[in-house]
Amino acid sequence: MITFSANALNAPSAWSWDFDGGTIPETSTDASPQVTLKSGSYTGTVIASNAAGASAPFEFSFDASPISPMNFSTISIAGTPHMQPNVFILDGRATIIYSLRPSTNGAVMFRRARDPIPGFAWDEHTISTKTFIPSKVILYEDRVAFIGTPRSSLNPPNMVRLIYALTDVPTSATDWREIGTPVDQEWISNRIDARVGAAAGRFAFCATEDDAIWFAQSTVMWPLSELDFTLITIPLTNGLEQVPDTVEIDGRPNIFYGDTAGTGGYFIKRATTPYPTQATDFITYPIMTDEFNSTTYNFALAVAPNGVPVAAFTGQSVGVGEYIKLRVSVATSTHPLGTADWTTHAVGPAYGFTTACTTTLAFTSDSIPLVTLMTRDADAPFALSAATALADRAAPTDPSHWVLVNAGEFVGDSDLAISGAFLPNDTPLIAWGQGGDGGGLVENPVLLGVGDRPW
């Protein structure tokens, strides 16, 4: 991003800037406009005016140098074996929710940095002593909330739980409420990994089995039990890959998922009402056709601060080889209805390993996206890699609009999880660590990478 200004005589009261193509925005009437652009050479003109009239156009040229990759300093947050760290910002401070591995004691933990730029000083407390995997932490009415996914017989009953804070900044276990939901793991043949969202002032989340999506939405703002939910079973003609995500778009719940059968693809099931009660209340719209093979490894959908939905997909490209590819789709409107309303492009070449464990999205205050992904070598399961892609603009549409950063190579005995966030000054954070119990062969700590500059 570049800030322009002009020195002019006679106290101009209005400005007209026109930048050569490839910039966002291409024109501006600000006195000192900020312009986002990819590397290259550009020309532009500026006109100043006041009550007496306008100046002649002043032409200028400039070069934009490529943005260098960002360095991340790594902090060990928790040394005990753990699972699924989720990093987010709570009241201006970096915060991480994660669970201890069942081989330790399975508790769900909360840590919040004491300083604006996180270091080694953190406040910590236990949220729950049960064996849950915290999935996709969100801020709901300024309070922290997440779905707790049970791990088989380790945590009877097997009901998927909703956990939410009772205060804006929780400081102890008594500041949390844990309730049951209508989704019971015993109903479903696959392991559940539910992701919570919010839509129309209600909690909403999805769980899956092979041929259906289970959509649950609370009937009140702050549910107290599983009786405060509506549960809808949405049949799928084809197979489902990975966990669907629930995101609010235009005041309605939207279910984002990948379909693995046939040619496959990525879709949104958009509710026709803020509070759907049956499967026919959802209409299916495609985002993109499947560029990957029959296994869609992971994906994420999020809405940027400017209201534009962005989706990220990782998988192995059909006929291109065995390495992981990353694709990003950016909506061209705030309520996309089909493939014509999305632009899709590749990000980077291939990511050196063969399995994508986790893919997440985060945004700067001015809607520039960050994609984080963790990959694992299927032939050497102890080799893992954390990668980060940072865009240089709010609506990237081309591979050249991204800067790729390899956060590091790691050793682990199971799938590792990764998540990203931005501090209030837009410094990026990346948290990663163990994704599953993994038999205890390697014990990885929770790690936090802090970018070396605001983005």
C-alpha cells in the first residue's frame, strides 16, 4: 500500500487522482489517497481545484517494488501435549483456545496475552476438564464461543457441546457456559468436527455424515440446553468431504461444503430465511468446479470486514501431481449466488507435502486476506510444514497478488492444526500445533508466530 500526497499553491479544496490500471482504487478524491497495487511501473495524474477553478493535470510516474516475505518470531505458548489451537483477538490481545491431548488429561485451555504485542506473559485458566476439540472459535455478541467436539468414549455422553463465555473477557472456568446440542456423535458414523457460526443473532453450526449435513440453529440468542435448537437434516446426493462451515452472509445462514462425487465441486447452501426450519429452506449455489482429485482436503469460507465473502481450498490437483495446491475464490458481490459471482485463482505453485491438514482465513482491518495452511507428508507422517499466504490487496484475483511465507518445517505424529489472526495494528499472528491424539509419539507445544511488521 502506498500513500500519495501533492504540494499545491492557493489552498486547494478538492482533489482528483487518476492512477494507471492495477491499483485499488483506480481513482480518488482524497487529499492523500492510499493505494494498494502489485509490483510494477505506473503513471498517474492529479488535479487540484478551489473556488477559482482547477489546475492543469499533473502527470507523475512511480515504481512499486515487490513486497518481501515476512519473518515470524516463534513463541512457545504451552509445553504440554495439546490439540487444535485457535488464535483470535479478544479486547485487543492475542488469545488462544486449545485442548490438552487425552493422553494428558483432555482439558480445554484459555490463554490471553498480557501485552499488546504477545510475548511470554499470558493469563491462563481451564475452560472445561472434559475431552473436547475446540473447533473454529468465533466472537458472538463480543463473547467467545466454540463447538466442543467429543472424542468417542473418552467423554460420555457423546453429545456435541456449545461452549460460550458469560463475560466479554473471561478469567476463570466460572465465566463459561457449556450446554448440549441436538447432535449426538453416536448418530453419525464419522468422527464429528462441527464448526460454529452466527447468523441472524443466533448460534448456528453443522456436523456431517456421509450422505447428509446436520444443521443446528439456536432458537434464542443465549441457549441453555439442547432444547433451544432447531435441527435440520439436509440430504446430499453425492459424498461430502471434510467439515461444512456455517457463515452468515446478508443476514442468513450459509453452509459451505465440498462435494466429492463425480466431478465434485464447492458449494454454498444459502437459507431463504434467517431462521430455516426444513431442508427445502436452503438453495444450493456452486462456487467453483472441482480442480482437485476425489479427496478435497480442506477449505474455509469467511466474510471480510468489507462484507465480501472469500473462500480458500486446498487439495491435490487432478493430473498435475501429488503435491498440495491452494486456490482462492473471491466473491464479486456481498451476496454471491453462483460461479459467475466468484473469481478463482491459484495461490503459489505447489506446497511440498501431500496432505493438507488445516486451512483457515483471517483479514486485516481493511479486508486484506491471510490464508494459513498446514501440510503433512503422507509417506513420512512425521514431516509437517506450516505455510502462509498474504494478499497485497483486499480483493486478490491473480497469483501475483500474494506473498508466500513458509513458517517452518516441523515434526509431529498426527495431523497438525493451524490458525491465523491480526492484531489491532494488523500485525499477523499464526498459531499451530498438534491436530489429534496421535498415540503420543511426539509431543508438540502450542506455538505462536508473530509477524515482524504490521501488514
